[in-house]
Amino acid sequence: MPSRKMLVIGTAGFIGFHLAKKLLNRGDTVVGIDKEEVESRLNGF
């Protein structure tokens, strides 16, 4: 199967983390987004 670019939302959670990990293991490019990361950047952390 050819490599694909995938967007996974909620990568800090259990399901999102494991989904991203599985996609990476099969050779896909993964971009992960999570609300906690966005809030941290907005608050200067």
C-alpha cells in the first residue's frame, strides 16, 4: 500500500495515540493535533 498523509485529531488521548502509532508503523506520514497542545501554545507554555 502506498504511503499516505494522515491527520489524527486527539493524539494525546488513548485512541488517537494508538491510531497515530499504527499509521506510522505502516509507513504513513502523520500529523497529530490535540486540544491540550493548542491551549498550551496559547497560554505561552
